Amino acid sequence: MNRISSMAIVPFLAALGGCSNGSATAPVQSSTSDAGGGVDGPFGANTGDDSGDNSASGDDGSSGETQYEADLSGAQVVPAVMTSASGKATFALSADGTTLSYQISLSPANFAPTSVNVHLGAIGENTGTTHQLLPISTNMSGQIALTTDEQAAITSDQLYVDVPTQANPNGELRGQIVLEGSEIFVAIPTAPEEVPPTASVYTAHASFVMTPDQGSLIYHVATTASPTDLRLHRGIGGLNGQVAYDLPIGNGLPLDGTLQIGGTTGNSDPTDLENGRFYLNIVTQQDPAGELRGQLIHPGETIFTGVLSGANEVPPVMSQATGGAQSILSVDQSSMKYEVDVSGVIPIGAEIDQAQSGQNGPMLDQLTLDQSGALGTVNTAPSDVQVLLSGGAYVNVKTPSYAGGELRTQLIAR
């Protein structure tokens, strides 16, 4: 792995568990397609030129329409699908909220969908089809009449498009319909991510959509646990961080709502979200410090975390220092963001090495030190990815007292 820079940010596979919502009946819809290139659709004859003056909220003041979009990928399918295909969909919601016009472009040119569908459901949940868009094409446009349920769902980011194929009949591409310029984050809270880990057998999944103005998060949380509290903490994997926001439980689960972020202290939240520095903590009566925990990442990214300890060194060392480490593998697996935070010691070096737990191995990459540990981005070759996914990489922090390493943690995929 080769270092890129200490502050580079790259956009990461969250295979989400499915929790099903009820589906609406499919109303009549009309569509047109142009399999040859440009689409003459609901946005005007020249679809490459949107002359409307859109605001940050996606509202086109010239027509009263609101602009939405969906990035279609295999990473958003539940469970996720590895595919080289991709797609982009843009939408215009009529001023009265009843009609949704669309343009959908799929690639490569020889991509062969068996259907293109609209569903009423949250990120990470599989639900029944509400509309089949016809005729099927790699470039298609048209409009559909939204049901009352769909009119409410689109404003809370709970409509999605999926594209099945013969090879993947349950969907090869999928994308949530969100306001143009929004950003999606997901979390899969688990017991092993808690610090220290719990023995919980419950499951959970959650999504957070940051609005285009970066001032709000529209969230959806589902879990089989019985939470007494739901909290967003600021902190990287392997460390316990301070509570940043409480999510009111309200009338039960799944939990849906909108959270205002930033506040009077300045809005560092978008940067922290981009770098995986928020986690969802599900608190229960039996585990008041937290029973399930999951870092917020982009769909398709893979996160690796670990708790740094002198006891993990080979041989172990006696150290009062503590810390945590996380790395986030990009969707295309070509690069990885890393962050290491330590306390009680001043590092003189930090690196990612290759070996299983209980063994020492060669260095894969030298990490860039910052004030509290290390921070940066490295390139990842396919061989590096295999090492990471097999649990064969660890972070080693060196200090003046222990030049060979004082703190160590195995990087475990979560």
C-alpha cells in the first residue's frame, strides 16, 4: 500500500440486513425510452441542460418542482452485489407532490436489465414493487403518479429504485431516491464493535441522509433489541467517544426522524461524517453503556476497527497507554482512509503490518503521524485487500520506550 496524503478523503460495503415494510399497489404509469443516447424526457428536450435555478433543498424555483436523484450501484442492493454495472437516475417531483418524472441511465451499453422498479422502503430494507417502469432500456424516461404513501415516503428518503438482471434476479443495481446533493451514510451496529464488546444476539441497521445544505440528518433505525436510548457519538472505531446527539425513541421502532446538526459550536459534522467519526450506540436496560454499536460510513465502504493495547504486542509489553484505530476501504477497494488515536504516550511511528494475531510480520505501509496518532490515506492493491479481509493486517504504534511497538491492534472488518 502506498501513502497518498495525510488528509485525503475518499468516498466505503455495508451489507445491510433486511427489515420489510408493507408495499403499496402499483398505479398506472407512463414512460418513454430512447435506447440510442440522449433522452427527450420530462426535464425538457435537452436533458443535458437544466436551466432551472435549483436551491440547496432541491427546489427548482422556475417550475415549483423539487429535484431528486439516485446513484445506482450493487453496493446498495440487500445483500450487496459485486458488479461493474452502474446507473444514475434523476427525478422531478411536481409542485403538488403527486407526480414523479424520471430519467434513468444505465451502463455499460450492453447492460441487460430484466426490469426497472420503484419500491417504497428505507435504505437497507427490501420491500415489494410499487411501480414497474416500462419500456425497459438503458436510457429511459417517463413519469409515475405517486400514491399517498409514496408522497409521504419520498420526503423522508424512503423510495428506492432497483434493477434486477438475469444473473441477479433480486437486484443488481439499487439506489435510494434522495434530494439532489444529499449524501447517504449507513451503520450496522453489532455487539463486537462495542468497547468492550458485549454478548448481545440482537441485530440492527440504520441509515442517515445528510441534506444538501449539510444542516440535517434524516435517519431511519431498525433493531431487534429493546432500546432505552439511541445515541450518536463522535469518535472513531476502537474508542468510546462523547455523546453528540440523542435520538428520541418516541413511539417505538423502526425510528424515523430528522436531526439538526452543527449547532452553535460550528459545523464540523460533515467532515467527521466523511471520515467515519460518528457511531450509533444502541443502549438497553441490560447494557446501559451500549449493547450494539456501528460506525457511520458510505454504502459500499468496508470498515476495519480495533482497540490498541500493549497486551496485543508480540511479546506483550506493560503499557498504561490506550488507543483505537480504524481504516475505511473505498467502494472500489483502491484506497483506504486510516485514523489512529492514542493517549498516554507520544508515538514516534505508526504502521500497518501484515500478520495474523499473535504473530509479527513485515510492514505494509508507514502511516503519517499527527498530533494524537496517525491520519491519512493509502492506495490498496488487490493483494492488500485480501490481507485486510482475512484479518491479516494490524496497526503497530512505536514509542521512544518501545521502538518495536508499544500498542497494537488487529484490523477486523465490521
